[in-house]
Amino acid sequence: MTTTLFTNAVVFTADPTPEQPEPVAEAFAVSDGRFVAVGSLDDVRTVIGAVADGAGSPSVTEVDLAGAFVAPGVIDSHTHLVGFGDSLARVQLRDCASLAEMQERLVAARAAAPDAPRVLGSGWLFDAIAEGRPTAAMLDAVLPDVPVYLDANDFHSVWVNSAALAELGIDASTPNPVGGEVVRDAAGQATGLLLETAGTQYAWAFLGAQSTPEDVVAALDRAFATYLETGVTGATEMSLNAAEVAALRTIIARDGRLPFPITAHWILEPTGDTAQDVAGGAAITALRDEIAAGPESEWLRIAGVKFIMDGVIDACTATMISPYADGSNAEPIWTADRIMPVAEAADRDGLQIAMHAIGDRTSQIALDVVEHCVRANGPRPRRHRIEHLESVADDTIVRMGELGVVASMQPVHCDPAVLDNWKAQLGDERQELGFPWQKFRAAGVAMTLGTDAPTAPHEALPNLYIALTGASVLAPERDPYHPERAFTPAEALTALTAGGAFAGEMDGTTGRIRPGLSADFMVLDVNPLEAEPTALLDSRVQRTYVRGEERYRAA
């Protein structure tokens, strides 16, 4: 047995006790991919010696970390791995402040790849477009002859040009899918903006059909490699589909493993046919059981289903208790009547239910779903979760604590640089009441902080910075958004690591630096417990370890 002893470090274990709410050690040991000891250097040496006495003399390698900060690896509790990997190869538009800047970047991308069949971009913001209304004509003005597909920053809208509309076969007679809209002008013609399921079922489905299995594997490889550079050692995939399952299995067969283990939720979109929707959940249960019974289960686990119950505030497609500033409101994508029987069946099969609920009315419905499942299927341990919770009523937060529902939120979604349109759409006191992290903490709600990549920057340290300050990474000169909501460093680090493991039902194997758990950890060049938060903006991950193996080291 080989043991590695890591010394001379500030080790945040994310494993608090009443006596030590900010648990910090100075050394730890790893053997056979697991932590075997953590504490003072003397204590760890004593444990290693006891192991040697009981099982022969281990070969001990010492690694001096030169005073570096160590924490459990980040568990990105809400991500879209293939979409993230794809976005890394697309034209990046998140930092474009105007339509002209986006047009210029798209034209440059076309000039760099003139033979590409399409121009694909990602990350555009409603704020960057006059009146927040993108049209095909804006893209036709610079790229009239090649299809252009641009995913919004929130990934709930797709903006296309006329060539793409023609390629998709979208015209005045194209129906709106359940839960989506092909935005049209006064004459009934498509304007080039596809909202919610119109984007997924028309644009994304079409582009997905053009991708080869090799393309999906390549996207996953990019996503995994990029995540390891930022200290991520586990993730919860929130948009699993058949192509991604096949690609993940290909990687496991190729490498004997994934770069890090993942849990996954399969998206269920409403078809309008309850029996068909229930059958979709049953198929996910069968696939879950198939993977769990095989060797792939060490790296891939299907946790449950995801219901995208509403849209986003930026596009006025999230369902609110009171209307938006323009007097409009949105119906849920999954109404209560549609979702109840499907969620009940999924819960009965032991699937974890994740519900995308951004609007304050939607999160109320989501909790009604949980209460219905408890009534229908009886009491048992559950770890259902609500994603995003950007605008949420106070009584909803209290109910979440009472029901044991996990709050899965993303600090990068409230970077002040991307909130102008968000606030304008609400237009009243609600614009100053968003993302109420402090209220979740006070209600004892279990919390996890992910990124929702690629809808927001994927890096863990900027995500941590926003959680600590409410300030902007994209535009540091801007005022923070209600910093009184902020986390302490220990709270935020725990939510990024142990919180992600808990939300993903991985807390029995990872998420803390604790003997017996998988040795998944990161080494940083800054101590977030003591440094000014601004130091995080220039810091970087030095090393990332998965199961005791170094998987990334900074140059």
C-alpha cells in the first residue's frame, strides 16, 4: 500500500463541528484514492504509523505544499456538460456590449472559417440589443448567406437569421411547441427569436442531429479538461440525453473512467400526453437501474429527472405572482395538472426530482409538487431540489426548509453586469429582492452553489467571489448587488463543495476532506478564509486531484 502525506498546507475540510465551525487542518494523507487521515501533522503521522503496524510497512511519499490552501474539489451542482463543451468551440458573445460588437465578432468568425456550414455563437445578452428584441434582420445585415444560430446567455432563447429559419423550415404555419414560442411580428412571420422549448425542439434538435457521436465525445472531453483546470472534481449534469449517455459510455470504455464522477438528471419536456410523459420517466428509471448494475456506475449515475417549469426573467418567460413591468406574465411550461402525475411516478420510482423554477410563482408550484409526492407515496427520505430561485417568496423559503428541499443556486447569475435587463423586466421592489441567499440560510435550507455552465462563466473562483461580495466579475467597477446577502468564506466554500455533494446525493463518497471519502481536492494560490475577496479575481487553481491522482497542474 502506498500512502501520500501532504504537509505544510492550510486545509479547509468542509467538515465542521460545533467546536470548529471553520475546520482547518495542516496535513492529510491519501491512500488507495481515499483520505486516510487529516489533522495536525503529528496526528496524521500517528495514524499512518498505526496503519503500518496493522498492515505492513506502507511506502510513504511526502508532498510539501509550501503553505498553499487546500479545499475539497468543487462539485458543480448544476451544469450542462455537452452544451458547455460545445460553447467552448463557439463564438463567445457574453462580453459584447452592443449589436455592432456582436456583428463584428460573427463576421470575423465567418472569415476565419469560410467553409463552415453554419456560424454558431453563445452567450449574447438581452441588454446588448436595442429594446432587448433580437431579430433575424440584425444578423442578415452582416451574414445573409449562411445559417446563424446564437444561444442566449441564459440558454432559454435561440436567436437565428433568415437562412437558419429557412433551414429549420420555420414559417408562418409552424406551431408553437408546448411551453415555447416562435416569436412573430404583426404579420405572423417569425422574427428570428425562439423562446424556451421552441429553441430546444427546433434549433437544438436540428443542430443535435447534425452532430456525430465523435462530436459529442469531443465536447465532453473539452468540458472535463476545462473543469479540471478550475478545481472541479465532480458535477451534476442537468440535461442528460441519449447522445450524451452514449458519449459518456464511450469515454469510460476508452479510458476506463471519466475524468471525474458525475450524477445526472434527464430532462423531461411536456408532450401534452400524460401517459407519454409518465412513460418517459419510467424509461429513465430503467436506464438508471441498468447503469447502476454495471461497471460504469463507478463514474456515472443517473440521479433523477429534471422539469424545466418556467423560463427566465430576462425574456419574461418565468412565471411570476405579479406581472412584469410591461403587464405581461408567463404560464408555467409544466403546469400543475401536467406535472403532478409525472412527478408522482418519478418519486415512486425513487428518482430525485430537480425543478427549474426562476419565478416566484413557479417555486410555489414546485413545492406543491413535493407535497403531492409525499402525500401520494408516503414518507421516506427525499432530496428533491429546486434550481435557480432568482425571485422567490419568503413563505416559499420557509416551506423549503420544512420539506427538506435543496436550494440549488448560481452566484454567477447575479453578477451585477448582467442584471440591468433582469431588473428592468421586474420594474418594482422585486428587482431589489432577488437571490435572497441570507433568507435560505436563516431558514436552514440546504444550499449548493453551482454555475449552470455554459449559461454563465464556469470558473469556481469567480463564482466564489460573487458569493462573498455580491460584486461583479465581468465589470468590477459596478456596485455590488445587495452585499448583505453574501456568504462567509466558510459558508460559500462548503456550499461549493460539500453542498454540491449533498445536493447530488454524493455526500457518502466525496465533498469533504474526511477519512474514508474519495481524495478529491484542489490546491489554490490564495486563502479565501483570510484574503480579501478581490484576491480571488487574480488567483488560480494550482492542482486538482481526483481519487488521489493529480489530474491537473498549472504551468
